[in-house]
Amino acid sequence: MSGQNGRSLSARRYSGENCPLRPLHLADTLGLSLVHTNKTIRKLIDRKPIFWRDGGCEVVDKG
């Protein structure tokens, strides 16, 4: 279900943007190894600018 601005209601509830992708897709797109990508994702999760879930990640809007 989408809100008025096209974002999903869940994205609006968490004040972020949903990114439906897997670590392998991200690694391939960026031209990085899957190992390096997973380590970087883990660092970002620990610092809390993103949340990783089964369906992909959510980038938290700090603005």
C-alpha cells in the first residue's frame, strides 16, 4: 500500500526508504566482493544508518 508521495506506509512509519535487494545484488552492482560487502553492511548496521531485513534494507532518514 502506498502513501500520497509514493512511499510505502511502512517506510513512512520508520521515516526511511526501503531498498528491496540482497547483499549479492549490492555487491554485483558496486563491483565488490560479497565478503567485503557483507563486512561493510555489518559496520553500517552497527552504526545504525541502515536496518537489514529479509526483504532488503531500510535506509534511516536522519535529515
